[in-house]
Amino acid sequence: MAITLNDLKPKSLKSATRTLEHDSGVTLTIEYDGDKGFERAFARLHEIDADEKKEDVTKALSKAYNSDDRLTSIERQLFVMGEFLVKDWDGVNDADGEKVEVNGANLIKLCAAISEDQDEQVAFMTKLFELIGEAIKEFGDLNSVTKKKPSKSTSTAKKP
């Protein structure tokens, strides 16, 4: 007697992609494919934010707590998005003209360098967040399982 083992990998899910184009010539490709690593990292961000809100006043006002080495809540979100969701970009180069690696730290730098105008920086980040939200929603729509209504239960007893 032979036993047949089925592939235990989950079915291939469809990903959702968005493109962000900026007037500066920068283009970002955003893709969400249901990565569990992203979901865990993003959930952890909320835990960190909640923990920081519980800090006592002395620590919140301390020099060490407010050093430039700490990432803000927005920077932490950008970092996670750069690590997991921004798959590629064009028009992002270093001083030597070489393409810069796509990662979280570089996405934070890009958002700061996209313009000297703070309002334009905010507009760029807002658009980035909107497109990521759209991609996550589309991914859910593309991969949702249609739920069937349960059939009406019938009694197993015979009717007279």
C-alpha cells in the first residue's frame, strides 16, 4: 500500500502591485503578497507605540529618550514598508550615481530627501501609505474565499 503525500505549501496567492511616481523622477514599485513577516513586523510596531505611550514623564522628557538615534513612529512604519513592501525603485541613486539598494533605512532617507519642502515630503509619504493600503485591500479581495451559506439542517428522523 502506498501513501500519497500532498504538497503542504499553501496555494499560490495573487499579489497586488502599485506604482508611485514622483515629479522628481523617482518611481517606487509596491507589492503586497501576504508576507507573514510583514504582518508580524507591523503588529510589533503597534506594540512598540503602545509601550512608548506608557512611558513615565521623566523618561519621556529625558535626553537619552529623545536623542536623534530613536526612530519616530512614522519612521518605524516606513522602515517596515521599505523592508517588505517596496520591491523596487528607479531614480534613487547615491552620490556616485549608482542605484541605491531598496531597504527600510533607505526608504526613510528617500522620504526625507524627496524635496526640501516639508509639505511635499508629507504628500509623498501620504501617497505611499495610501497606495500600500490599496494594495493590501486588493490582495484581500483577490484572495478571499467565497463563503457558502450553510445548508439548512434537516432532521435525520423520518417524517410520518
